[in-house]
Amino acid sequence: MPKYSATDQKGRYLHWDEFQWQVDSGDDVLAAWCVTKFARMALAKGLPQLQAEGDHYFSYCVPDSLFARLHVIDKMTGGG
């Protein structure tokens, strides 16, 4: 399923409640979600300082499409 990645084709980071309705007809919804989650895990950055139970810790994913939006926010808040 190479057509599914961390974001949709418009660069949006969709959560499950939105993602499940965007899957192409005929594609397995759960398989597409697994591919998306795997792509997000590959981009994820971990924060071991925020450890939860056992070996689990907080992680976050910043896809490429988000950098442009973050740049706009940075400029609006005085970053030049």
C-alpha cells in the first residue's frame, strides 16, 4: 500500500476518526491505517525523559507538511 503514508495526499495528519473515511474504496481500512501508523513511527522522535509505564515513553511525529505551518506560526510570533 505505497499510497498511504504519515499524511494524506494534501499533507494533512489525519486521526483515525477522519482517516477511516478517506481510505480508497476497495482498500482494507485497517491495513491502510497500519501502513500509516508505521510511516509515522518511522518519523517519530522520542522523549525518554517522559517515560510512562515500563519501556514506553512519549513520542511525536512532525511530518514534512507541518514544517511550513510551523514556520508561519514562528513568523507571526516574532521570529522574523
